[in-house]
Amino acid sequence: MHLRELDGLLCARTPFTGGRELVTDRGEITEGGIVLVLGRADGSVSSGGMLHDPAATVRVLRSAPGVASARLQVVPDARFGVRTLAEMVLAPAAADTVPPSAEELRTLVRDRLGAAAVPREVRFLPPGAASAAPSGPDDEGPAPAGEGPSGRGGPMDGPLSSPGR
């Protein structure tokens, strides 16, 4: 196997790639030769060995009736390494409507995107809470806290980075 770092991306060539280099992860190789994987190059998150696209999860959560805004956070998890936490702000409810519950939102994500995309936890924030406000261009694809390859996770509306290990 041959592994090299190029602009914060890890490029791998193995017998399985037929001599081609594949880029699947963000990371760095220290001067001592230690490889630090900082996250997936495509923005997906691996939790418990299952990959999912956080931007798609946010879009589904925001599409639910009664949701004003949604944001995901990647937080450390003893069992899975990392897990996702959905922070939701509900829209003011009309007198004849019932706001969605955490389980209804988790079911919506499971039905549309599969089990891997379901946030492990859903937290409701008060109306106007800044931590669930959109922060990316067109409400999509913002960078995690601590932008760039060294970002160690944090709140976001779209692609997530995992805390380094």
C-alpha cells in the first residue's frame, strides 16, 4: 500500500485499486509517519461503521412540517466513536396543529434515508436559538467549527467532520 498526503487529503494506492490513487479521507501524515484521519473527504460521517450523508439528513429534517430549522452536530460516543445530535427549532404551532416529536422526526429520516442517517439524539431548542440557525450558503454545506482539515467536529447544517482520534 502507498499512502501520501496532498493538500489535506489522503491518497491511497493498493493492489485493490489497480494502481490508481483513491481519495476517501481528509487527514495528514506527521513527520514521524503517523497517519491522522480527520474525516471523510466526501463529507459523510461514519458512526458505528455505517456511513451517511449529514447534508441529506438536515434537508429531510427541515422538510418536516412544523420545523423552523435543523442542524446536526457530531459528538464523541464511547460505543460508536462519534454520533450525530440533531438540534431542532420548531416553528410556532397553529392552534390546531401538533408539533413533530423527536421519534416522528427520527422515523421520517429512517423512512427516507435509511437507519444509518437517523440522528442518535434529537434536541429541541427554543425559538430563535442561534445554534440551530442556518449558517451555510443557501442553507447547505457549511463548514464545521474550526474550518479546514483540522476541524474537530462541531455544529453544522450540512457536511460534518468527525472528531480526530
